[in-house]
Amino acid sequence: MASGERPWPPELDFLVAQGVSVFVFDKRGTGESEGTFTMNFHRLAKDLVAASAEARRLAAGRFGRFGLFGMSQGGWVAPLAAEEAGAEFLLIAVGAVYSPTEEDSEEVFAELRRKGYGEDVIAKARQVTDATGVVRASLFERGYERLAQVREEYGHEPWFSEIEGEFTGSILKASEAELRARAGENKLEIPWSHDAVAVLRSLSIPQLWILAAEDEEAPIHLNIQRLTMLQNEGKPIQMAIFPNTGHAMIEFYVREDGTRRHTRFPEHLRRLMADWVKGCLRPPYGAAEFYPPLREGEGCQTPRHVGTRARTGSRGRGVRHQECAEPRAGRRSENCRGAERLTFHSPSPSGPF
């Protein structure tokens, strides 16, 4: 595991109980690992490649296939490492198919929608996050003229003061002098303009993206659009969306005061993860919605077929071959056998952007 967080997530224990070997380690600069903590995705991917080589050495002769498991920020890192690590599949949970600057804007839009604002306000907020994104991605060195313009144009509107996001809220609350004093700041080496789509487009291995329908940190609206686009390009990508779940992949209900009361992990989430690693899906998996759809009761459905375009005369084992229509974003609703598999888990780090 590429994280200093302990104890390990319970998903790992379940995978081991299902006959899956899991290799975990502390991220650089955390736990017992040496080095300097960083959020440089490419550097973390190199660490993941090295860890993968060690995992293969330790498990030599005792596994059937090898893959990478990334959670949250790991959804950026694992795809970067996949080819060099020799991964045969990817398992991504609550990751993002957009850049860290886009993550901020998607959070802003999701926050405003939860507060009841319509798409007219979202369109205005997009101009604001476009401006703050330039300031942050340039390491506070440019973008001030446009930032001043959106402040002047929208600063008096009620939604403006409610903006938070990863960094937009703090940028809007600071003066230009305070922001300019931070010129060059990027201590954690965050690649603000990381092109996640290009990375996924370069891969041909099967990918399962597990999304939380009400994810507050990696909102799924843009994820769904981009994963659907890649599916329609022929990439073997499967989406599984669990309703009433947030970024921690825990179900919740909303209290009268608007806060969330978390309850439990979604039914069959862990079984889905284990089955994907083993290369054999057997739906249903609780309330999860799959895109493209999986057919229930038709036995093992192999990941290599999912997400592919329809081809004349080509039929998978129980999996629909079709161009995936865009799923419904943000929808609210109040065991295979075989050789041991080896997977590596690359979850999110601690600390905010």
C-alpha cells in the first residue's frame, strides 16, 4: 500500500481471505519508509513500479495474474505505473479521470448543486474556477487579471461567498498581494494539469472503476462522461456505481440538518473487488449499477470483454457488446475459482491539495 495510513483498509483483509495476495508498503516519507513525502504522480508511479517488481519476486510461482489497485489519488498513480509494472488489469476505486485543478472545479460544482443552485449558477461558477485554476496551476505567478474580472462580475452574488472546493474558496478569500507572495509554491510537487484521459487512452488492459454516486471529493459527473468516451473508443473499461456512498465508499443517509450519517460498506462491494481481481464477474453486486450493463445469472463474465464496441459476429460470455450510453450521474436513492492472484494497492495519501 502506498500510504502511511494504518491500519490497512478492511478491503485488503477480505481480498486475502478470498485467495488474493496483496503487497502493501508505506508511501515514501510516511510510516516506516524513508524519503520525502510527495504528491508527484510520476515519482509515486516509479515507486509503484519498484514495489511491483518486489511483489512479483516474493510471490514468484504462486500467482496467476498481476494487477494494480488504486484508491483516490491512487487512481492517478496506478494507471501511470501499469505498463512498466506489467499489470494485467487495473482496479480503481473513487479515482478521478481529470486533473487536480479540474478536481477543484468539480468539487465546487457538486457543492453548489447540493445547496440547490441550478445550472445557470454552475455556468458562472465555471468561469470562476477557470480563473482560480490558472492561478493555482501557474504556482501563483499569473492569471490575476482574469481573477479580478470574475470577482468584480460575480462577487456580489450569494453563491460566490459559498464556494469552497480544494483551493478556489481560499484563493477568493485572499488578496492579490497575499497570493503573489506565494509565487512558486508547490511543496508537494502536485502536477496540477495532469492529463488523466491521455494516460488511460494509452492502456489496453481491463479496468474496473468503482465510483461513489455522492462522492464529495472526486465527484463522478465528469468521470462518467470521460469513462464513457473511452469505452466508446473501445477501451475495456467497466464502471460500477454504488448509490448513497461518499468518498470513503461508505453508505450514508442525510440527517434533517443536512449532514451525512454514515452506516456501512455497500453490500457485495468487496466481493466485486475480489471477483474482478480473479477475472470473473458474477453479478449482482448489491445496488451497484454497471456501465456497460452486466447480465445477471449467466455465470462468469470475463473482464477482457467489458467496455468494448459492438462488432459483427462477436459475442462475449454473457457480456453485452455495445456502445455505452452515458449513465445517469449523481443519481440518488435514499465466487470464482482459480490460481492465487496478486494485486498491489495504491490508495490516497493523507493531506489536502
